[in-house]
Amino acid sequence: MAEYTEKIYASDSWVKNYTWDQLTGTTRGGSLTSQYQYSFTYDGNDHNLIPNSSSDICMQFLLSGKYKKKKLTEVAPYIYVTGSSSSASGNVSNGRFVFKYGINLYGYWPYGFTMDMPGEDLSHLTKNQYNFFSGSHYYRIDDWAKEGLIELWPGVGMNCTGVMYKNSAYSFRASLTMQSHTGANKPYVLLTYEDIIPRIYDCAPKSGFINEQADTVFRWRFFAEKSGVQQPVKQQGYQFRWRVTGQSAYQESTVTGGSESHTVPAGTFPAQGSIDWCVRVQSDDGIWSEWSSWMTLTTVDSKPTAAGLRPDLGYVDGNLPQVFSWRHVIATGTAQRRFEAQYRTADGDWVALAAEEGPVQAFSLLPGALPSGKVFWRVRTANSDGVWGDWSEEASIVVRASPPEPVIGQLDTAPLSLICWQAQDQRGYQVQIGPVDSKEQYGTEKQWRCPEYLPDGVYTAKVRVKNEFGLWSPWAQAPLTVQNRGTGRISLSGRVVGREILLSWSSSGTFSGFLVKRDEKIIAATEKTSYMDRRCAGFHRYEVIGRQENGHYVSSKILTQSFCMAGAAVAGLDGGEWISLSLRRDGPPVHRLESQAQVGYQHYYGYSLPVAEISQSRIQRHHFAFSLPDNESLRALQALVGKAVIYKDQWECCFTGILEKMTVDYKNGADVSFVINETQGEEVIE
């Protein structure tokens, strides 16, 4: 390591005079004197000597800046100094007061310091030129505070080598005289410097994986010692080397600049192997550091896994676009190169769901991409080398989606048309042929015959199916041409018999049976030529259809028949006498209707509020209060409890249901209250 020396003469020097720490004046001249004067009473404890008055001498040495990026390692001051006669009062046992000469060195560089030089006894000072700290008396400089300046502060002090007496008074005086920068013997210092050797630390990456398909950045930190340097040493360049592990040949790059990193472009390093690298730096003083040690890196990426699959353990609305996501987990932190996802039903095999190149850890599915019901899905990802990881753990979801549109197959052109179809996830269905609507039907059967004879013409046959979640598929449609080929004639008549209408008819032709229609709805099928309508209420339009082979028919003319009810009555649905409900003690009869909808609430993944599932089903309870005139009527009504009944009144209200419960109050007769839970009362038959 090279060393450099320069001699610097004092540029300024002066004395600051103090009494009890107050500035009293500043003196400059060729000869400067520093004086300390003390007085105290010894109290038997360790005594801190406090100056009564003092004079501090300061000498400044301005540095040349020639070695501003070198480290100042030694300062050797040379000062012409003499000590004056000293005095003291007070007895000392087995000892004496010793007056000392010392010097403080102030370095003004980046961090600063105050250091005391070793002291010399004043009795040893010569009255001639004194080469202070010559020879072996050097002191190493540690830090800096202000660029380009050194200050020396010579002074005097006192020590006691013996034992002082308690409660005794003591005083002493000492002074020091030296020449200043204007004297004949001008003070100077000899400064010694050495080179700052830069170093490297925090190299990265030191080990592990690098992706040879992407740019690789190598980093380090430049370090140069700052203590004893007028200006900090910085990096002005570096050299970077790399080699294939196990080979002696290497690639080297020399770069000028202060960047503490080096970038190697993608595709430089070999795939599926390993490389070594090292670096050294050069300071702006032209000094090179040592080479760092070789550091080994692999270009073989680790095996990834996929985790955190979403959605999982929740409902998914299959009628909306859905986003499926995961986390690409890999020890090397490299990006995902590609992915593929699969799904399966509870009893099915794995089916491809999605696949894509790139780092995106999610994909979107369009509505209807997944089947309705419980579905399992999984994903796997590939690392930067294109190597697949293992399949993830299965995530399970319940897909709430509409079933696909059914496919219409056979269509019968007879008036009682038969329609057949194929469908998936069917739990119910609905068929429409022209004006005829099957309404919602529950079941997995995939055919339906129209319950009404359709007039000749062209119709549109429509079918849709419902799945287990109560969701409907789109309608499937097909054209249908109906043509009736029935032959013969039917004559229809009717009359009121009690609280019912009796229908009768005659026919010519061959018929397998007859259908009775009331107000365009089939209410009965019979082989007889008469029918008693118990559910009549008000005006009705009747028609009788004679059934022939292959779904063809003959229809009677429309018969309009009226029925007027006197008061209210109830009877068994399957027959029996009507029980009159016309009176109520202490007031008019009571008929109160209570209706209730069936509503369910489902919570789905990603929704903050539930979704209402409103069923077509309704609960309708009728509450009645009447008075019965005799025990025979009471017993007849009691016999209907728990059975299907029919109720109708003068306001043309007519319905069927179950008479659930009945309460009787006996007050010179029977006051009764009962409840009928209304049931599906339409008489339409297949």
C-alpha cells in the first residue's frame, strides 16, 4: 500500500482568554501564552480542579487538498514551546504538585473528534526549539468533520502526586509560551496518507435460481473507508465475469460508471445448467478492489404448485360469467409460464376446462360452461422452463345454472298431440302447444300428450325443463300442424238438479269414451252419456267430446248453462249430501281467507346478500264461522274433518281443500268454526 507525506505550516494562531468561562479578549502575536490559575479547599473527597482563569491557544493548519481522496493516517506536530515558572501553595504529604503540558488535536472532517495528546511535565521542557511528538510520538486520525482544516490546542494542567490535607486551602498557577504562525519558529505538522482500497459487500444473488429466459440483474454494494478522507471515495467503474460452472474460461465486461449492478440479457446463460459470477470495483482514485469470490447460480427452475383455488366450497351462479383463480407457488419466485384446468362432476371423469399461455393466474368462463350441480375443479401450472407441476388439490363448488335447451323429437299431428324431447338435468318441465299450457310439471318423463283436442291449424310446440335448483332452460320450439279426422255426431243438454248441474247427451258414431269440458277445460272422462257437475258456480259453457282412435274426436255444440247458489254449502269432494251454511248466531256468517307464499333464501359465493327463491306454491287457508240448525248437520260436518271437501256460495266462490279442524260452541244450538286448507282444485285431466 502506497504512502504519501506532506508538510503543512500553521496558517493562523491566537489566544482566547477566559475568566469563569467568559470571553475577555483575543490576542494574536508572535509569542502566545496560555495560563491556568486554580484555588480550592480540599474537603476530603476526590477533587475536580476548576479553572479560575485560563487562556487557550489555537493553531490552524490548512490542508492543500493534494491528497483529498487519500486517508490521513498520522499527524506529527512540531511547535517551539517553553514553560514558565510555576507556583503552588498548600501542604502535600509525600508528594508534590506536578504541572503538565498537553495538546488537543481537532480534525475537521466528516464526523469530527477531540483527542488529547499525551502530556509532558513542564519541568522537562527545554527553553529552545522543541520538536513535539517527533520520532515515535504519532497519533492516528480517526474521523473528519470539516474539509481541509486541522487545529491544535496546546494547554497546561495540574496533577497532585501526594496526599492533600482535609479542609486545607490550595492554589497554583501554570503558564505555557509558544511561538505562533508569525514567529521565527513557525509551527508545522507532518501529515502521512495512504491509499483507500475499495471493497465489495452484499453481492446478490449469491446462490439459488436465475431465469435464463429473462434479463438477470447482479448487484453489489461499493464500500470505501470515510474516516480521515477530505472527500469520500466513490465507484467509477467495475468489471464483471461469468463462466459455466466447471469451466475455466469466462466472459468479462468492463464498465465505466457508478452503477452498483450489472444486467445480463435474456438468453445469455445456458438453460438447465449452472453458472458462476464475480465482480470487482474501481474507485474514482483509480484503485481496484479485490475480486469477489465466485458465486454459483442454477438455471434449473423448481417445480411449482397451485394453491388458493377460488371459488371453493360455495355456490356459483352458472348463468353469469365466472372468474376462477389460484396462486402460482414456486420456491424460485419465477412467473407462471402456462396453466391448464379441469373439472368433473361427482360421478364423472376429468374434462378439460381451460388452458392458456402466460403468467395470468385466472380465467373466465362464459355462462353455461359448467353443468349444474356439484362440480370439482383443479389446476396445474408450469414453471419458466415449461415443466408442469402436480395437479392442485380439488376445489368443490355447487353450480347453480340453467339446464341446456332441450331437443324436441317426435310430434303427433292428431288433435291430442304427443310431444317427445331429450334434456339434461331435468327435474320438471313445461309444454305449450298453441293455447294449451301444461303448466309446471315435476318429473323426469320426457313426453307429454296434449290434454285438449286442438282445432285444426298450425301451432308452435314449445318445451322447457327445470333442474334441481328450480332454474329453467331456454324454450325449445318446433312447428306443429294439427288435422282432425273424427266422424259422427253428439247432441248435448243440461239442467240444474239441487246444487249441481246434470249433463246428458246422445251420439251417433263409434266412440271409445267421452270427455266433458267446462269453460274450455276438461273436467271428466266417462263412457256413460251423462255427468253430474258438482263444482258449478255461476254461468258455464259445456262441451262433450267423443273420443275416437288415433287421437281424433267429434265435438258437441257449446251448451251455456247457469247455476245460482242460495247461501253457502259444503260437501265431500267424492259425493254426499250438501251441508247448508247460511246462518250465524249474533251476526252474519264469517269467511276469512289467509294466503301465504313459499320463499327460500340461498347464499352464493361472491354475493353479500341472499337470493330469494320464490316458489309457485301457495298456502291458502279459509276460516269459517257458521251456526248449524240441528245435530244431524253437525254430525255430517264433523264426519268431513280430515277429508277432501268442496265449498261454494252465492258469490260464485267455489274451491276444494282439506277440512283441517273444527270447533263447536253449544248455545241452544251449535256454533261452529272450521278451517279448509285449499288444494289444487282444477278438474283438468290427461
